[in-house]
Amino acid sequence: MLNSLSGRFLILTTVFVMLAEILIFVPSVARFRQDYLLARLERAQIASLALEADDMISAALEAELLRNAEVYNVVLRRDEVRQLALSSPIPSPINATYDMRSPSAMVLITDALTTLIDTDERIVRVIGNPVRDGGLLIEVTMDEMPLRAAMIDYGLNILVLSAVISVFTAFLLFLSVQGLLVRPIKRVVGHMQSYAKSPEDARRIITPSASVTELRDAEVALQMMQTELTGALKQKQRLAQLGGAVAKVSHDLRNILTSAQLFTDRIEGSDDPLVKRMAPKLVGSIARAVNLCETTLAFGRVDEPAPILNRIKLAGIVSDVIDSERLAAGDYDLSFAEDVPAGMTLRGDGEQLYRAIFNLVRNARQAIMATGQPGEINVEGYEDDSAWWIKVSDTGPGLPPRAQEFLFQPFQGGVRKGGSGLGLVIAADLVRGHGGRLDLLKTDKTGTTFVIQLPKADLSLAPTTE
């Protein structure tokens, strides 16, 4: 219980109330002492009235009056005349004098602490103003020990009362905290535990109901988080299922394409000039399709192969990409431009760079053809002292806002209706595998430009592959 929120509130409330009572304890005791001394002065004045009523009183009566007033003697001052009204033997010299005529709060507190701390038998003189204008001054001599005992009793009563008030207040606060905070918090925790058991179950999402503003805000935030998480888990499950299906399709497609490769030898032996010219492109396309299926299967196993880094000519890769996309465009009014130095050699994996550039060019072609307007796609290659650069530009309509927001997120950044948005994701992953990066340089109504940066490194490179 002591480790619980309400238990700690109980302890802290008790401690704070006791601390507050201690802070007012000293002023309270000082006030009690002032009232005690003023009461003794009033009693002494009343006792002195008996003497005024009868100038001749017996010694026994005088002693009884002083005993009732709890003083040793009484001095009155009237008309500048100081008169010893009542007197009796004083057992010891006077140790201190207290003036009760308009004392300051600090003086009262200091005198009260002195009285409590000093345990010696002391005789003190107390000076004050008579009540009801009964003179100019009244002065009594008294024993301080009864005052000290009365102050201690009063202080103990205050402490006991403070303890009772503290416990009672803490108990009420305990009940309040239980009802207003602890139970709603436990309800939120219970919802979280229930949701954790089955996060896909939308029925377990919390419904905000707290009356406390802060707790309700927490419940609303938790509801939003659970809703988003449930949707993300469902999407993840669908993606996992889709990944399994893609792996199966890729496996079967790889077998089909492998069979197709067996027929390419006969096609290459044809005497038709057009067939002879197109056959190498067909063979290369089938080979890349088989490689894509294999890498897709590897991706399904979260095992994308690392790039095999060789010295390669960029112009040949770009030319293959352009030829493939020019065939895909057919008779559409779309022009392709290559601005790659013939001798530009870079370090990379030819197949993976082909896929990265192909995805960018294909996306550009599809975007332009979707508009029904003529267009142009340009692939530019250049280098500097630190990196190789490949820039793919088009004159298409530009990327819509949603595609820009989810640019490199799978199944989120598709430009075309029904598009998956995987092209850019795959291209970015392949470029990152080379230690480089793929960035969107610009996109607007005049077109879109992507740039690939491949950093140079001081490594021993394999011989150039044509």
C-alpha cells in the first residue's frame, strides 16, 4: 500500500499537515503565553481591589488573594504614584522582566522559546496596563514554572490535535485520490493490458470516459495510438501475406522464364535481320527477369544480396534501359536522351544499377504517358572528385503531394492509380546498398528530376566488364 499512489498521498498529506502545524506551533504557544500573563495581571488587579475596599485586611486574607492570583506581589501606579498593593516574601531574586504593553510578535516568540527552553526555577516580573483604566501601570512578581507547565500542556494538546487532523485529512484525501485518480488510472492500465493481449482486435481499443481533463487527454492519446497501431498491424499482416504470395509467384515465374531461356538459342540462329538485332535484347531481358525473380525470393527471406562491385561502364547500362523503355513506349510521342560520357566508369553492381535506373526511367515514362501529352526523358551521368552522379529527368506532370509525402515508403507513394510505389523503394534500397543515396532534386508542373549519388572509395577494383 505504501508504494501505491494513494498510499504515498496519505503519507505526504500527513507529513505536510504536521509540518504546517509545527510552523504555527511557536506563534500559538507565544499567544497562549501572552494570554496567560495578561490573565495573571487581571487577577492581580482584581485582588488589589479588595485592599482599596478595605484598607485594613488581615495577613491571611492578603496571602489568600496573592495565592488565588498566583503572584508574590502586586504594584499599582496611579497618578504617577507607585504603590505596593499586595506583597509576600519572594523566594529568590527576580531573574527577568517581561513588559506586556504592546510587545512585538518577535519579542513574544523569543520570550516564549526562552520560557520553554529554560528549566530552572525562575522568578519573573511582569508589567502591563491595568484593565478598564484602573491605573497607569500594574506590575506583578510570579513564579515562571507554572507558566512553563501550562505552555507544555497547551503545546502537547496542539500536537495531538494536529495529528488527528492530519490523519483525518489524509484519509479523506486518500479516498478522493482513489476515486478521482487511482481507479481511472487502473482502468487505463487494464485497457492497455487487455489491448496487449490482442492488438488486432478493434474492440479492445479504449473509449475515453475519464472526467479529469488530464486523464481524458491521456485516454484520447492512447485511443489514437491504439487505432493507428491496430491499422498498422493489419497492414503488416496483409503485407506478410502478399509477400508470401509474391514469393510463390516469383518462384513459378522464375521456372517459366528459365524455360524461355532454352528457346533463345534457336531465335539467335534465325536469318531474319530484325530477329538477329532484337534477339540479344530479348535474351538480356529474360536474364534480368530471372535475376529479378531470384532477388525477389531473397528479399522475401530478408536476404537482399549485397552488390558485387566491379568496374562497369555506365553508358552501356543506360543504353540498355533506354532501349527497353523505347520499345515499351512504342509509337507514343516520347523522346529519350542520353548524356553519359562513353568512357565514364564507375564502381558498382551492373544488374542492381540497371534495376535502379530502370525503375526511375520507367516511372517517368508511365507518368508522361498517363498525361497523353508528348514528353522527354533524359539520363545524365557525370562525376567529381568525391562521387559519381546519375540524373534522371523528365518533362512529366510532377509528383502529387501524397507521393512526395510518402516518397520512399512501400505501398504508399504510388503515382498512378493502382500503383504500388515499390519502384522508388527498390531503387533507393539498391542505391543504399552501394553506399549511395537517391534524392528527389525537384518536382513541379514542368517535370521531375531524381539524382543518384554513388561515393567513390580507395578500393581495389576488379577489371572492367563490358
